[in-house]
Amino acid sequence: MEIHTDLKNTTTYTSIGGLIGETTYSQTRDLYADNIVVDAINTNYVGGIGGMIRVASMQFCYVNNCIIKGSEAVGFPDNVRLSNVGGITGMYENTMYYSGVMNTVINAAEYSNVGGVVGRLSQSLANNHYIGSCFYLADYDVETESDYNLGQNGVTRYTAAAVDDYYIKGFTNVGGIVGMQNSGYVYQSYSNGNVIAANSQIAGGISGMYCNEYTTSISNGKTYYTYSVAGMYRNYFAGNVYALQGYAGGAIGRTGML
């Protein structure tokens, strides 16, 4: 099955997914997207299962053997950056457990916030957003070498990293699990993907951009600050990371404050 957007050159659209465009206040579980092509043009929020999933718990949702593409049409404005592409969903808010992406290509070289599982984790300052026990997993790379110590040639050795055919590619803020993590937690999750910030910077094995955010308010002449909190623990990365202009890390590409 193939899902495409067919859009005018200079118009930006939102939310395209292999199974769901956008959903809010729902429980999403036991969904399986297999052998789907999602080909989005001039579209923010793109994913293998959903484009945008907000205030919705997810469990046991999987994407397998899919191609997820995001691109700009000819004539798209140079001063506009498309964003939020993920293996499962382009943007997510709430709690996601026991879900993953397998043998899937994510190719959005002109987009920011591109992740193996989620493009962007949260667009709010709430701290109750979690990605736990999730994964991006692709076929392992194979190396063949001569092992003269054992008296044999052509020894096959499997590496932990994915073969080159499977990758997560974006413009900036590219991650093996999450592209942009500005609040919420990622824990006990795994990726072996090839993470590529193709023409810019900021790529990480788990999170591309890992940051906190704050807002201010004034009451009775006093300034009050509200902060988001981002966290991660017990994650594992075994792939490759590349950023053309720097900020590449095995766990995190770049940290900061929005």
C-alpha cells in the first residue's frame, strides 16, 4: 500500500500517516503497519502509523518494512523549514511503550526533527511524556574477512549496526529514537540505525536535539518561570551517526535550552 500527498508547490499541509493522520485523546494499541510507502510533499508531521498523535497512549504498535519520505516540491519557499517525521509518528505527546520500527527507511533530508520512532517528543511544557521500551531495529551489517589463525577464509562477522540500506535521514535534529526531545523521557530504548543529518548538523544515536524549554509569566509584579524537563536513561545505541556540519553524538547530538 502506498500513501501520497499531491500538493501545490508553495502550500504547507499537516499530518499524514500510514494508518492515522492525526488523533487526540485516544488509546492507540495493537497497530501494525507493514510494507507501506508514505510519501509526503510539503507536509509537516509525517509518520509510519500517525502524522501527529497527541494526548494519546500507545502500546504494541509496530512499523515494518516501510518507506517514509518527506520532501519539498519545486518552488517551496526557501525561508520555510518543514519538520517532524518519525518511524511511528511525526509528533507525539503522552506515553508510548513496547512499540518499534523494523527494517524501515526514513528519508526526509529537507526536514528538521526526524527520528527513528518519533520526530518530536512533545510540543508542550508538561513533563508526563514518555517513550519506554521502544526501538528502531534494522538488519545487521555483515563483514566477511579472512581468519588465518583458524585456518579458514571467508569468516562472516555480524556487526551491531544496521546495513546501509536502512537509515534515518533529516536536515537537522535527527535521532535514532527521537529527533527533537524538548520535554519528556526516553528510557530502556534501543536503536541500531544509521542516523544522518545530511546537509546540516545535530544528529544523535538516541536523541538529536535534547533540550529544556521555559516560559515566563508575570503576577503581582513578579516574574515566574515554568520549565519543561527532558531526561533519558538505560538506552542503547549500536548504529552510525553522521552530521555534515558537526554536533554528532552516540547518544545525543546537541543539548541546550529553547
